[in-house]
Amino acid sequence: MTRVGLVVNPVAGLGGRVGLGGTDGPDRARTALALGARPLAETRAAAALGELAARAAGPARDGLLVVTAAGPLGAGSVAAAGLTERVVYAAGAGRDTSAADTVAAVRAVVAEGVDLLLFAGGDGTARDVLGALGDVPCPVLGVPTGVKMHSAVFAVSPRAAGEVAAAWLACTGGVRLRDAEVMDRDEDALGEGRVTSRLFGWLPVPDVPVRVQQRKTGSTATAPDMVAGIAAEVAERVGEGLLALGPGSTTRAVAAVLGADVSLTGVDVLALRPGHPPRVVARDAAEEALLALAPDWVALSPIGGQGFLLGRGNQQISPRVLRAAGGRERLLVLCTETKLAALGGRPLLLDTGDDALDAELSGHLPVITGRRRTSLYRLAG
């Protein structure tokens, strides 16, 4: 019998659509729920298991056992995927789950001798898994359910996680392990206006190129003329209207050239009008605020090194927001030529949680790299 471990952080990603960023700590999770956030981690973990089950049909599926923790820590996702479970850990009754529960669950699951440990969460969860395993040599793979996910231990989407898990467990295709970085955002650097990450260690991950994400690389200084050209192109295309501006150092630099001071990690909305300085009408806007404002355009820049355009750190720009703004016809992708070249031809990535929207957005799209300069580049879900 093949044994797969699963541990879910049920509050991972709660802060994304309500504009809170990560949800490390019970207070942040409670605040997110009070603002109307809906838990997504269990559903995304179930999608990964569903893909694994589909690729392990017949006798392989019958011999698949998921070793997990009770309730939202894993068993709920296993039941939703229709797989057989063995519960080896239960959180204390009457209290919120915590990082300590993640650590205890990982240790209990791995003690059963699993062939692969799947964990659903974000960078904070990856750090908990790293601490729980210590020197125990267990292959792991992250199901992306957090907000930012700078680490290289995650699949590019929940279904990709199931695909990679199936390839590893089948022992076919020459899949090997590689040591992947566990990263988390450097809060000190953020206070200095830079989005960069700290390295906390490595975890052994099945190496399936394109289906397992790269780590985020730190932001670098961007040539002023490049930013000025991108800003001028954005201003001309938008004309008069509302522009939702995604997070990141590139978009913030573009806003500064236009004459607006915006947040580094949030989604802001600018009112643009030819011949006038832009006006910030919303700062750190959540999904509902964006829907109420109904921006005419959405401008995003991919994450350096990873190439993610949607689904990492900008969940406020949800499928509903994108569709309300006009979909791919009203999506402006901003990226310097240097940043684009550093991807080495790898596509810009989409993980909106809506398969139909990812399919609509996939394909080649113009990327604004300067004044009157665009590169036709591939987007992939």
C-alpha cells in the first residue's frame, strides 16, 4: 500500500482576498474571518488529492492510503477527494488550530512511514514543516494555499501538486528529489521599501520542472528610463479611468513616476486623467472594495524569479474582479526587459483558483516593457 501524508493549515490564505496579507497567528485569522474571508485551504488540498486519485486509477488508487490529521487539518480534504484515510493526530477540542498543531501533525504523520508528505499552506506553514521534520529524510511537496509563497517547495497549483505527487509515487519518468529553499518575507527589508525573502532551510521536493515553482528572487534597482517608459505607456492606454495596481516594486515605481505614492504589498486604485496627477482612491483595497469601485483596468507585474502574475500575493484581484474589469482585454502586464529575460523563457504563471478563468487568460499576451515597447509572452495556468 502506498502511503501519502497530508497536513492542512486551515487558515492559510485567509488574509488574501480581504487585503490582510498572511494569516500567521490566530488574531490575524480571526480578523480575516470577521472581514468575510472564506477558508480555501481544505478545498485546494482536496483538489490536489483529486488530481492524484485521477492519475492513480485502478489498483494504484485502491492501494492508496492518506495518513492525516482530523477534521480541517486534513481528514476533511481526504473525504472530499473520496480517498481512504488514517487519522493519526487530532487537535485539542475547543481551541483554534495553531503552528504547534501543524508541527505535531507532521511528526505524527511522518512517524507512519509515508512515501510523500503533502502539506497545504504558505511560507509560514513551510517553516513549520521544516522545523517539525528536523533531520528526518521525508520527501515533501507544498500545495499552495497561502498568500505569498516565496518558497520553492510548492507546486504551481493544487492540481499540479497532485500531478507531481502521482509521478513521484509511481516511480516513473525519472523523477528525482532536489533540495528546495524554504523562504519567507523579510519584514525588515519591507520596512525599507524592498520586497525580498530570507532563507530558512531546505526540504527535499520531487523535481518536476514547470510544475514545481521557483523561489522568489529579491527586487533589484530598475533603471529610471525603463520605468518612465512603462509609466507613459500605461497612462496613454488607460487615458481617463480607474486603474487597479497590483503589488510589487515595479508597479510601485511606475506609480511614483506617474506621481502617486502607493503601497508596496497591497492593491491600490488610481484615478487617472490626462494632464492631471493621479489620485489614489483606494489603498490596500480588498476584493469587495475593488468590486465596488469597478476599475476600468488592472495592471500587474510578475514576481521576480517565479514568474507568477496571479495567485501569489495579489488574491484581492480575484476572478470576480478580473471579469468585472473586462478580463484579458483590460489586463496590463508590466515588466522590464531584464526581469522578463531572467525567466529564461518560462511562462508567466496563473493560479487564480478558477480553472475556467486561467484557461481564458492563458496564451500569449503583450507585456509592456517600455514606451511603445511590448513583448508577446506566454501566460499559463
